Amino acid sequence: MDTAQVVEKQIYIKARPETIFPFFTDPDKMVQWKGVSATLEPRNGGLYRVSINDKSVARGQYVEITPYERIVFTWGWEGENSPLAPGASTVEVLFTAEEDGTTVTLRHYLPADQTEQHLAGWNHYLPRLVVAAEGQQIAPDPWATEASK
């Protein structure tokens, strides 16, 4: 796999890393901003599986977890015709405490032909993370009822 391409996004959230971190490890918190269901086993080698809707399911494994600082997990899509098999790419999330909140940096290492689609996905979901992690009311996700991407 050509992993030379990186989708990198940075967001600022008015919350501490301790508040934001569980949105990547707790299934109930995950589905507040991404997906309709999640099975998360936040330990090295543990399952990362998020159903975006009834046809799109992201799956991988946690690779590294440093509480409140860093999470690394593999990523791909379930399904026979998936252009990115489960675990075929890697997502790294960094949490940097600031005076009044946290800067979250997300890097998704992907094959070049997958960057546009995944950039669109992170552009859709990261603003939802901000709303959820700041404790605000979040609108239902329009992608939750979409067919497979």
C-alpha cells in the first residue's frame, strides 16, 4: 500500500483532553458525533468498528493508546468490494492541551486514491465532534441514513 498520502485536519475544542479523549474510546460517546453504532475495545489490538449507516462500516484495530494524549488505530471499510480493506490505513489523533481547551490533530495515512473521499468524511465529522465534545446539542447525522459510499 502506498501510504505517502496524509489527510491532516486540526480542530480546536473548548474542552480538556480528558473530556474529548472518550469520544474516540467510548461507544456511547462515539455515536454522538459519528456513526449509528460502535464496538470499541480501546486497548492495543482491540477492535475499532463504527457503523456509519446500515451499509458503511469502518473497521480496524487500536494500535496505540496514550490516555488524553494520543490514539492510533487502523481503518478501512467492511465489504467484498471495499476500495480500502479493514485495517488498510492508519489514523493518528493527537490531543494538545491549550489554556482554554484542546487542539485535536488528526492524521489519516492513506493510499493516494482514497484521500479525497476520506478528507470529505473528516470534514463532515470533525465539526460534529466539536459540538458533541463541547456539550452542545448536535443535529442528527444526515449520513446515518445514506447508502454505502
